[in-house]
Amino acid sequence: MTEQAETTAVKVNPGADTVVKAFYEEALNLELSATDRIILSLADMAAATETLTMIQALKRAMEGKRKEYVSPLQNHVKAVNDTFKGLMEPVEEADRILRGKMLAFQEAEMKKRIEQERINRLRREAAEAEAALKDEPVEPVELIKPDLPLPSRVVTEGGTTGTRTIRKWRVLDIRQVPAEYLIVDNGRVTKAVKAGIGAIPGIEIYEEKVLTVEARGA
């Protein structure tokens, strides 16, 4: 019996949702009200406060509706990704192992040729030194026949493998890295500032007044 993949029904068109449409119409009215409102007195502040509480309530409602659409999709994508990550582990490991073995063979062959060339150089130098010592012509010496270099590509009916050199990097001493290659850790700085740190070299810590809104029953 063939296994069937599970299917998940999700909402995909919030623009056609009557509740979302109603939220949007309410948002347009609130935007118009905020644009036209003039605040010249405490009474105006009170009226604006009432409108702000309506805005906050609408924002929460719209955010809830957004999550209603997005959360099932996000959960499904995460579940699919997690499943495939596990399913692909053997093939990823096979790829890593085989690439490693092929690169190790190439490196060993290169080292072998370098060593062969070094031995031949030493033999020639020894023969030349001995001839100079005896004041005689240099005698021919037996040299190792170096292995032929490996081909740059291996071609088969199924495909081709080859090597290329890529530039990579790692940090050796963070103190020596030029400033233009560093970034500020926003999360860490924000946490320190909110915790009340007095000063951070190179950073201005300042206060900014924001309006808070507390809706009754929230």
C-alpha cells in the first residue's frame, strides 16, 4: 500500500477575508481621524487617548488575524524543513566523506611529487659537491621519475569532478580588525542601555519620550 503524504489546509488570501476587510475599513477611518484631529487642550488629549485605545485594539486584532494566517504556514514549513533535514543527513554525510577522501588523495599525491623533486634536487646537489671536491666532472646520478600531475578534472559518463581554489577567512585577533569590517551588536547594546549602563565608548546614550497607551480591560 502506497503511503500518502499528509496535506494541510491553510488560509492563503487574507485580502478576501471579510473580517480583514472590515479591519482595513476601520483602519482607514482611524487614519482619517488622526489626520484631521487637532490637539489644543486637555479635552483634546482625552479624545485622542480614546482614539489611541481604539487604534491599539485594532492593531492587536489585526496582528491576531495575521498570525491566524501565518502561523499554520510557518509551523508547516518548519516541520517540512526539519523532516527533510533528517532525511538528507545520510546523503550530506556521504557527500562530505567522499569529497574529503578525494581531496585527501590529491593532497597526498601533491606532497609525494614535492618530496620526489626535493630528493632529486638533493641528489644533484650531492653529485655536484662530490665532483667539486674531487675536481672531477659531475657524474650522472640516478633520479626518481616524478609521478605525473593529476588531471585537473575527472570525467566519467555520469559527470565531472574538479578542484578550484576559493578565498576564505578566519579571525586571528579581533583587536587588529579595521573598524569598517566590524558591526555593532545591536541586541547587546540595547540590553545594556535598558539595564542602565552609564556610558559606552563611541556610543551616545540618550533619552526619548514616547507616548504609552493602556486600554482598559487589556
